[in-house]
Amino acid sequence: MKIINNNKGLTLVEVLVSIAILGIIITPLASLFVSSVRNNTNAQDRLIANQVAQRYMEQLIGKDTLSANVSSKVDTDTGMTVTFNISKYGAYENSTGSLPSFDATINAPDRTNGDTINIENTGVFINEILLTNTSTDPIDIGIICNVANNMTLNVSNNTTRRVNIYKVYSSSETNKVTVNTTNGQVYIYENIYDSSISDGNKNMVFKIKITVSNKRGTLAELVTFKTIK
């Protein structure tokens, strides 16, 4: 038997080609690994940030009073920055002794419980009030809620325009007017008060926005609304 003894090794060219092929294979795999680690870290940070935002939101919702303000703090457990943005939602604040300028005003005691306020395409008739404004702007309607007993009013919007219903209470008001939407775009705001009101937060709706961030940017954002009774 003839034994072949070949001690020939790899040439420099073969080594370089092997390294090049190995580099081509490893580079995308390394990028994929780094990206996967980064995504997992970001996902974990977002999960923790949502938990932090939920915790502070629950604290604010549980309060009996709120005030409009913007503030921030560093959460001691996570080191994340928590920003609070609390604003009065859709509020008319009036200190002049007169109500805001509405397109129409409804005096709730003049209505009967269960009445329907119809807003028609051919002019807007509300309690025998004709609105002559025919633009596409929203229709602002104020309801004076000084009723002797709790009552319900219905609003049917048969137009293509948005209707804003503002419920106006005074400091002596104890009974509520409930407004139901039966048709169309109708948005109801309960946070209107006149200059005689003693408690500035009575029936006030607050928009609460909590943002949680770290050095890489915003991780979580929660928004809710709370009515102060």
C-alpha cells in the first residue's frame, strides 16, 4: 500500500477567503443579536413605564380635588421621569358676572323632564330659538341647570355640524340635569360655572395626562378624565 504524506497547509489566499466568508456570515448575525437585545430592553422599559404611569394615575383619580398644573418628578423606584399635565377640559371660567356667548341658551326649568331638544338641518330650532348662523362651525348651546329636581333632557342633532352642550351650574345648585344624545355629533361639557360659584372645582372635568420617560425618550403615556363632584 502506498501512503501519501501531504503536509501542505492552507495558503494565505485561502485563509483570507475563509475569514471574508466568516465575516459575511457573522456580521448580520451580530447585528440581529444586538438589535434583539436592544428591543428586549426597550420592551422591558416600556412595560415598567406603563406600570409607573398607571400607579400615579390611580393616585390622582382617587383625589377629591385637583388643580390645573404641569409638573414632573423622578420616580424613586425606577429613576424614570414622570410628567403630570392636568388641565381643565372644555372649561369656561367666568368672573365677569355674565355667561359665555352661546349660540343658544336653554333654561332647564322651562323644559319638562324627558324633553328632546331637536337641532334641524333647515335652521336650528331650540326652545323656539332660531340660530341664524349657517356656517360649518360647531354650535355652542348653554343649558342653565338651576332645576328644582333632577331631570333628563335629550339632544337630537339632525345636522352635519358638531354641537357642544355646556351645562351651567351655580353655587347653590344641588340637582343635576342629565343630557342624553339621541342622534348626531353632540359633545357634552359639565364643567361650566358662573361667577357666583363658591367651589371652583364643582362639576369640573379635568384632563389628566401622565408621561413617563428616560434618557432615551418617552416610554409611556396615559390620558384620562376625572369629574370633581
